[in-house]
Amino acid sequence: MPPPASTLVRRHGRVTRVTHWINLAALTVLLLSGLQIFNAHPALYWGDVSTFASPWVSLFAAERGGEGVGVTKIGSAYFETTGLLGFSGGEVRGIPSWATLPSYRSLADGRRWHFFFAWLFALNGLVYLSAGLIGGHVRRDLLPAPDQMTPRHLLREIADHARLRFPKGEGALRYNALQKLTYLAVIFGLLPLMVLTGLSMSPGMNAGFPWLPELFGGRQSARTIHFISAGLIVLFVVVHVAMVLVSGPVNSLRSMVTGKFAIRQGEP
Amino acid sequence: MDRRRWLSGLTVAALGGVLGACDKLTMSAGVQRGLARAEGLTRRVQRLVVDRKALAQEFTPAEISPDFRANGSTSPGDPEYRALVEGGFADWRLVVDGLVERPLSLSLAELRAQPARTQITRHDCVEGWSAIGKWSGARLGPLLDRAGLKEGVRYIVFHCADTLDPNAPPALGRYYESIDLIDAYHPQSILAYDMNDAPLAVKHGAPLRLRVERQLGYKHAKYVMRIEAVADLSGIGGGQGGFWEDRGYEWYAGI
């Protein structure tokens, strides 16, 4: 049987493609510079203030037989994490140097990178959202269709995902329901949450909008949620990239660069 | 096995290359200038969306932190300061000068007789932690009015008694800070002499520290000796408006 013929269709609009890659660059810098900032006080708390004696998460170093030992405390559990968290590269540091921007310790430089790219991230997000809401991208491509939301269909999608089976033909023309729900959660949940929890940490913004930190249970809670949301974004990216790799990396990447996506004729 | 080692070696080398490039970028003056532009944008937008007189959130006595951390200088070794501590700050005077009509020199008792304000606020350190404390002090605005600011004053500079970086030349090693007139005349901007109903402890900046509640902790200069009204910041310290600002931190620390 000859290989099925494929046709190129237009998949992603220009705004989606441009903002996607700017977003990737901004999030990368924000993550690495954010970890640099975190290293200035690698501990997390709930509430308005820091309870220094009992952070719910902290990375610190101890000494054993003249050697530095990295320790991670989560709740009341302690884990030895030498080389990764608490102590790495022969020095006391929460997050290792390969995961921070800059790699050497500099809170001032970390903040500069972070706030410049925070603006880029926020403005880029605004462009994407306004274009997506006005141009119909959100309604057309991201809101699940009624037929996708039946329990039967969702169960099938979960089974297909588990077996890494994805449509290559007509079915690939639209996002599947799990994909749509995930994108919606990230775009309208996680990313705005990063902005709001970030702003909650600003003492200047707090004066004008005191309800902002209160919304998250206080400034230190906002900082904690900022950190957890960053972790969830990393998790999303890992799964997102894995899905791109298993579902056809060349086709997916091309569609996000040139907009053109190949679908196989005569296949689901 | 060899291939795995080769691959991991390659990964480490590539990562090292990227890290090195990022560090080089960070250290380049042009990149620093570019990134620092965001600070001006942040300041302008915050000033646009937050009312000039908007008060920082205030808390109840029950919320006061029992473990308010002190950092930066916590026990200055400067001989002049040590002598003041020995004398119970009896010889301490706050000097108000620079571009003012009537330079002042005030004792602690005189300062305590000034229009005052008490507030329970949250202190946010640039490092990321927060603590709530109760502060009482002389309001900065009325004090500046008493001295009478001359035409052209744009910033108020706070010169401190503590040397935080003994390895730097004195002009750069001594702590100082500056704020603009919007924050200087903000109702919560006070020169605090009491913390949690007791005279300020040495580690928290005795006998006097600035509270500028809508900015991060490093703006709240401790051990204040002299207040100077100036038209620009270029001639002071490293020229960036403060000890930490001379070391790359934002002058506008509302974020």
C-alpha cells in the first residue's frame, strides 16, 4: 500500500506563532532569574509574614565531617539533596548554578532580568489574548466542541493518550479535548496567576491594591503560590514538549514556525 | 557506556557554554542598561495606577511578628556610632541641610516633639521575606516643611552612621538612601524612633530609621544621621542614589 498522501493546511495564525516563541523566551528567562531571586532566601511560608523558625519549605546546608550537606525541608520531612538543593558546586546555595540566571550569585542581576522579561511576558500575553479573543482563536480553536466533552469521548482520548496514539488525518485539524482544556488552564489560569501573585509581592502595588495579596492569603502565600505555579508551568512544558515529540515533532514545529501543518488524507 | 559518557560530557559542555554566555551578557554594560530600563517603566506605571497618597496596608497589634529579622548592618562598628551608643544617644543630633531655607539640628527629644505617626506595617525585604512591626516616628513631610525646601529640590538623601562595606572607599562603603518628594511627603513616611512600643534597638537602626512603607526594606535607611535635600543624586556616593543602588539594585524599590 502506498504511503498516504498528505496536504498542507494552515494551522497557526501569525500572532499565535510570534507570541508563542516570545512567550517561550520570556518564560525561560523568568524561570532562571526567578530561581536566582529565590536563592536570596530559599524558604517558603504561608500567610502575610515569614515565620523564620518554621518555613513549610526550605533549602539549606548543614555540615557533616567537614563536608557541606544540602538539605531540603518540606513540611516536617527532611531530605538530603547535596549537589542539587541546599549545597552544590562546593557552596551553600538553594538552587544550583546551572539553573539560575546569572549562574553566579547576584540578586540584583536576577531582579533586572526578571522584571524586564516580566514586562515582555505581560505585554506579549496581552497581545495574544486580545488577538485571540477578538480574532476568534480562543472560541474557534481552544473552547472544546460539544462533541468533545461527552464522557465517552473524553475516556477515549485518555486511552489514546495513554497509548500515545494521535490522529494524523482530519482528526488532527483540531486540538483534542484534553489539549484544549490544558491550554485553557495554562492560558487563563496559570499564566495570569503568575502575573497576579508576582504583583502581590510588590509593596508599591500593595498600597494601591491591598486586596491583591489578601486574595492569596497574604504576601508570603502569594510568593509560595508564585513558586508552585512556576513549577506547574515547567511541568506543562515538559509534557507539552513530550507530546510534540511523540506526535510528530517536525510537523508540529513547522506549524508553529511557518503556520503550515501536514495532514494525511484518508486517515482519522 | 562510552557513548553515554560522551553524551553527558557534551551536555555539560553545551550547558556550560550557555551559562557562560548568559553570564557574559549579564556583565555587559549595554545589557545592564537595557534591562534597567524596565525600572523606569515599572515606576511610571505604578505611579500611574496607585494614588500618590495611597496608604500601605496596616495591620492589627495581634499580627506583629515576634521574630522581626534584622539584616544589613546590625551592630555598626564605626567609632562615632559606638560613642553615641555608649552615651545613650544623648549627643546624637539629626542634621537637616542641603537645599533648605533653615538647616536644622535636632536632638531625639526635639524629634519626639514633632508631629508624629504610628503605624503597623509589613516590611518586605528584597530577599523575599516579610515581617510585621509597629513603628512610631516623626512625619517626614512636616519636618521638611519646617526646614523649608528650596526651589529645585527633587530628592531627599538619608546619610547613615554605619559602614556596611568596609572594603570600599568611605563614600561608597557608608550606607545611604534617597527617595523623591512623592514618597517624602507620603503620610506614612516617618523617621521612626520606636519599634513595637520600645525605643528602636541597635540592630533595627537606633536611634532613628526611615520608614518608606511602599518600597522594599533596603530603602528604609537605619542609623540616620543627616537628611540632605538635593537637586540630583549624581554627586553622592556612587551616584545611583543609595548603597545598594550603587551595587545594581533598583532605585525605585516599589517592586
